[in-house]
Amino acid sequence: MKTEEEINEILKILKNEYPAPQTELNYETPFQLLIATILSAQTTDKQVNKVTTELFSKYNKPEDFLDLTLEELAEEIQGVGLYRNKSKYILKTCQKLIEEYNSQIPQARKELMKLSGVGRKTANVVLSCAFEFDAIAVDTHVFRVTNRLGIANSDNVRKTEEELMENIPKKMWSSAHHWFIFHGREICKARGPQCEECPVNHLCDYYKEVK
Ligand code: SF4
């Protein structure tokens, strides 16, 4: 496991590399971010943005979505993967938001996770991006990059999140989450990480091992 000093050095370097730590999903309201994040499972943010540009120009709140049938919504979002399942999740979520949350997005992880299609990762994204809570959403990039670097050491997403919360200062959780995502997309790719070009290779466990 890394020392505090090494982790701080990694975070400092990544901060310089990726100075704008924000989600690449386009949204204007917490509700839009929730829908965009549900749509983003197994789909690129770019593709989600293509679909939501059109979608949010017509439907902007839970009530608007409930005017649609399952088939109509599926047609609206068919540009993203698993669109049939996601249509079901979105309609159920909108129904629950209206019935139990006065059409507002709850600001607690436990409540968010009661919504259809919302797991811990999605809840953390909404909490940190829409409401500025400190949270680390562990997606596939965060999981891979942090375990390769040695900031986490687990084959389990939940345990990785716990280790990251332990090893990274709380005020940096949300930003660090974005730095790891950008690094995973651009350099530390799942197949063929570009280790020779990586600015944190001197601090990386995986690199030490393969080198
Ligand atoms: S050195 Fe390689 S494995 Fe380590 S963080 Fe950089 S790209 Fe990823």
C-alpha cells in the first residue's frame, strides 16, 4: 500500500494533468443528472449527451416522463445501451420521485439507492456532482486505476471505495474521482495502459511489477 506522501504526490500530479474535475455528462438540474447517470451505464458520456440533448429539450421533470409509455421512452433513448431496461428504471424512478419525494431528488445516499436503476455508484455521482457532497463513485476506471496504482488493493468495488475514503483526504474525494476517470480514459486504459507516457508511473505498483 502507498504511503500518505506517495498518495499526495499522485494526487498532486493528476490534479495538474486534469485541472477541471467535472463530469462530462451534460445536465442543468439534479434531476437531469440523475437521468443522465442512469443512462450512462455501459455507455459513453458522449453518447449519453447526444441522447439527452434531444431528450431534455422535451422532458425535464418526472411528470414529463410519465406522459410517455415504456415504448415511447425506449424509442427516445435507443441511442444508449440497454435502453429497454433503462426505460423501465426511469419511469419507475419518476413515479417514486413524484409519490414519495415531491418530485425532488433526495440528498441522501440511502434514499437515492431506493430509486430504480440507482446503485451506490450512481448515488455517489449525484451526491458529489449535483449537491457537492464529498463522495467517491467507484466506476470501472476508478477501480482499475486506483488498484493498479496501489492506492487501493481489492478485487471488490465496495472495498475499493472504503480504501479510497481512508487513503484520500475527504475534501479531495470528488475531484480525485474525476482525476482517476480521466486518467483511465486517456492513459491508464483497460487494455494497453500507456505506462511509458504516464506521469505517475514512478509511483505505480503495476508499472513496477511489469517493468
Ligand atoms: S503507470 Fe501504467 S498502470 Fe500505472 S497508472 Fe500509469 S498507465 Fe496506469
